[in-house]
Amino acid sequence: AVDAAGLTMTLDRLCLLAIVVQVVLRWRRGELQLRRLEALDVAMGLFLLWLLARTITQPLGATLPGQPPTLMHLVNGYMVPFFLYAVLRTAKLEPQQMRTALIVLMGLGVYLGITALLEIAKLWGLVFPRFIGDPTIGIHFGRARGPMLQSVRLGVALLACLAPLVVYTIWLQPLKRTSWSAFLIIAPLLAAAVMATYTRSVWMGLGLIMATLTWLCMKGLPRRAVITFGLFGVLGVGVIRGPDLVAFKREYSAAETRESTYMRAAFAYVSLEMFKDRPVTGFGFNQFQIYNLPYLADRSTEIRVESIRGYVHHNSFLSVLVDLGLIGFSLYAFVGLSAAIQIYILWQSHAVPRWARGLSLVAICICGVHLIQMAFHEVSFSTIENSFVYAALGLVVAAKQQFCTLTGNSVQ
């Protein structure tokens, strides 16, 4: 990061600025591919309008120590990812460009994977950038956390690199030696780095990707064999190591890890009590920490609700429900349903070029991982998590509009 003229410039913000310039140039050249509005576009537009309405009617600055500023929460968590969706859904997809993007993504995955393992090995002299080794900044020091300085975020990025790696090597080119070489070298590295995050929701995401790609990409006896061995493996881990999955040593003690698990009940209880008081419109975007204080004094339950004082929400579904009410939650569900339909149509379009159809597989994996993280964390405080999701959806819509035609009830 470089501070200049009161602004903090980072590499990702410079890249975002470059994308803005590129979009302007494409628009002036008439190269934007906006064929028609999809239901997903309408759903995202309606959700964004409600989100803006429930933002501008609330304080835009931080009103509690440690509370993220509302305006930056909105920009980082939703505006930037929605912008990336809009850019990619109007893109003209070409195989060579997709190949270049895949190489860049694989390079990112290798860097993140090596960095994660160096962190766990405490080889700080080899870790770059140096600030990753500073325990005074960020959170989760002691786990693999990467340049994001947060283990969940690192895990999501690793899984977002792993899914297209599998799809565009052994699924797209199963008989090509270089594809298997890339997969056998990079995939174990990414999987080991994911395990080094010591984050259960990220581990679950890895399992989901493996199960999804096994089910959709394999057939017959090989698929049944992998599923059988996988189920026995999960059962064995659950029986042998079950208690350790609830309480294991991370950057803190096993007891503190267990406490973080039990805090989920407190978040759920407080959220539902708040929802009962304002079920339709919610308390306003980013306002959970402001309005939950009276609910933390509730002594009618055995749940230690006081334990979540000062914490941001740890469940994105409940966060949307509390902040935006039934209206916002319904619109968000509309976005999810519309996205699922877009992915399904592209996946079922067997006449579509295989490389373009693979985008639906990538989107299934990334969206599935995202849903798991939403159940355990509030994932809208940074740009990273939502950006992977909406970028994948933007590519799906672009591929669908470019290659699919609907005739009656069949997709050609």
C-alpha cells in the first residue's frame, strides 16, 4: 500500500482503475456485448436498490470502535463485485483470453499456496510481502492467512484457484500430458495450503469442490468408487477425530476454538430476536453492532449472548435478514435462484464449446464454497469473497448469451 494525497493506493485498486478505463474504451468502440437483460440482472438491480436505500438512511461512518464504516462496507462488499459482474457479463469470450486468465489465476494459486506453507513452517525470511509475518496487523496470525491477513479470505482465494485448475486441465483435456502434470503439481499444493488455514468452513469448501466435480465430471464405476471411498473417509474422520474438529489448537488454545463454535448459537439467537422486532425492513445495512446491545443483556436464555459483544456478524444469511429485513433477504434469495438457473442452462447446453461450458462448473464450485462461508462468516466486509462469486456469474451469463439459444423447452 502507498499513501498519497490522503488516499491509500493498493495493487488491486490500481487494477480496478485499469478495468474502468478498459470498459470506457470498449464502450466508445461499441464493443460491449449487452444482448438482453437476464433475470439475474433484474434481481441484482432490485437488491442493489434496496441495499442503497437501507444504507443512505443509516449513519455512513463508524459509530462504534471496531465497526466497519458503512460506506466502505457497501463499496468493498457489494459495489465492486457487482461492477466486476457487469464488466464480465458484457465481455466477448474467446478461448485465448480465457487461457491467459487461467494461467494468471494458476500463478496466483501457486504463490498463495507456497506462501501459506512457508507461514506454517515459520520461514518468515521467505514470506513475501513481509507484513504477512507481522502479528500486530490483521487477524489469525499462527494460521496460514496470506497477504489477505485473514485465513477465511485466503482459503476462498485458494479454492477459487483450485476449481478452474481441475476443470481446465483433467476435465477439459483428460488425455493431455501437460494437463495432468499441471494438475498433479499444483492441486496438492493448493489442497495442503487450504488445510493450513485451520478453518473448518474452508475445509468444507474443499470437500464440496471434490464432491461436486466427482459427481458432475465422472461417470459409471469410477464415480461410484470415488464417492464410496470418500464417504468412508468422511465417516472415519468423523468417528476418529470428531471432537477435535470442534476444539483444536489454532492461533489460540483448543478451548478458545471451542468457544468460537458455541458463539454461533449466540449470533443466531440475537439475530432472530432482532428480526422479530423489525421483520420487514430490518435495522439498516451494517447496523448489527449498533442495535444488538440491548439484546446482549437478555438473561432469559442459557445461551451466553454477551460473548458476541464487539464482534461483527458471523453469519451472512442472518446478517442480511437483520440488516435488510424480509424484503432484502427475499431479493437476495431471488439473486441466488436466478444465478442457479443461469448456471444450470449453461451446464445443460451440450452444444456449447466445452471450454465455455466449463465456466458453469467453475461457478457451481465457487458459489457452493461461498454459501458455506456465508453460513459461518460475514463475507461482505472485503472485496475478495463476493468478487470471485460475481465474476464467475458474469462469465456464465456472458457464455450463455454468446453460445446458447433457447428453442421451446430445449437448450441448443
